[in-house]
Amino acid sequence: MESKNLPASGFRVLNIFLVECEFFREMNISFEPEKKTTNAEVDSSYESGDNQITITLTLNYSSSNIGGKNEITAYIKMLGIFEKYGENPVALEDFGKINGPAILFPFLREQLASLSLKAGVGAILLPPINFVKKAAEQKEKVKKA
């Protein structure tokens, strides 16, 4: 069904899925932030077809105590399916590396926050990610290799 409110070209979200989710917390953990180190790695990949692009966004998160023991770990994988319509000025590659991951990121962020609240450790809020900068850094890395 076509919507009359859509612009002449662009990308539309067809669906967003939670593909995988693992969350672990130790029974006894420290709630003092200065005694913790955290690591959050967000990676993305994409596959494109005729007028569709599928984007995968994954998070590996860990929070360790001073002794280096992981008290909290999380792995979350989200999948977004988008459709390209019209003559779009945004290249599929740019959408796959920048726009699509930026659209999926709030869903991934919310999933971690929700899980951590349910685990009784307070909301773990990932900081925003500049996907334009991340794509440029990846491009430079490939050039140097």
C-alpha cells in the first residue's frame, strides 16, 4: 500500500528484528562506578539486493570490576530490513554504513537499557555513536591495509 505522505525517493523501514540476545550478571556485583571498567563495541554490516538492504548491528558489552572479572556481559544482534524507492541520492553503501545503522542503534540501545534494568543494575545507556565518523575511519583502515 503506497502512502501519499512519502517523498518521491528514499528508504523505508520494512522491519526491525531482535535476532540474538544474551545478558549475564554476576550475583554479587559492585555498584560503585569508579571501581568498574566498561567496554562496548558496536559493529555493523549490510547486504544489498535490488531495492532492499539488510543491515545487521551487533553489540558486545562488558563491565568488569577492579580485579578484571566481568560482572556484566551482553551480546545483542539487531537486523533491519529497508526498501529503497525512487531515484535516491543516498548510495546503498552510504545507507548501509551510516544511515541504516543510525536508525537501528536506538533499538539496540533500548534493548540493553531494558535488560540491565530488569537485571537490577540500573539502566546501562550507551553513548551516541557518530556513524559518519565510524564509516570514515573504516574506509581509512581499509586504505592503509
